[in-house]
Amino acid sequence: MMLSVALLSSSKYDGCGVFVCLDRLYFATLRTKPRSTAHTHYFCVDDELVYENFYADFGPLNLAQLYRYCCKLNKKLKSYSLAKKKIVHYTSFDARKRANAAFLIGCYAIIYLRKTPEEAYRPLIAGSNPPFLPFRIDRPLYG
């Protein structure tokens, strides 16, 4: 199931969406910031959870940021005021922010929704979604 095609293909919210779980949690790449509605709650962490680069690298985000994301998303999913709303984690078309946002929701699906890595990744690359930029790690992997 996909988030409303009309919503994502409209000129106001031009982008693409991915169903993640339970007809309630979605991931979307949008060109403009959407407004939450009576049936949908949008949130973005692009400027909140930011990778601290070493040189020209850009991710993935660290475990502390993943933990903050999971706590934030769990709080939204358990919120009484959001109980009947679809929750949409949206990101921009900025390739680096988009890759990190997909990393976060993919990890969430693995940790909390008990998806395999393949099951978590498959919807992210399905359909007409643009490909993800591979992470680049410039820091030494030792001491």
C-alpha cells in the first residue's frame, strides 16, 4: 500500500512515498514541506539529526542519533493524539539527507518491526524512487 498517490503527485507535495508497516507508517521524499492534516502527521529529522563529517563523508548517522530517532518515532506511534493518523517520515531530495533518512527508517524497521534487512530495504528501492547515494566514509576505521 502506498500513501495517497494524489497527495504525493500533486504539485504542492511533489515526491514519492513508501509504505513501511501496518498501513500507518510511511517514508516519503518530498520537494516541499507538507502540512499535517486531520488524517496524516508529517515529520522530518533532516536538520535535527545531522551527520558530523570528517572530510567529504556524510553518513551513516551514529548509534546515538539512531536511538533518538527510534525514541521520537515510538513516541509518535504511541501518542494518543496521533493514534488515528498516518505517520509520514519525510525527507528532501538532497541525496545525503535522503540516504541518512532511509538509514534511520530502515534500521527502525529492523529493530522494532522485526523486518529482515532485505524486507526493510526492498520498499525503499521499489517503484519510481530515485537511487540512494552510497555512504562515503573518510575517517580511519581504527584507533
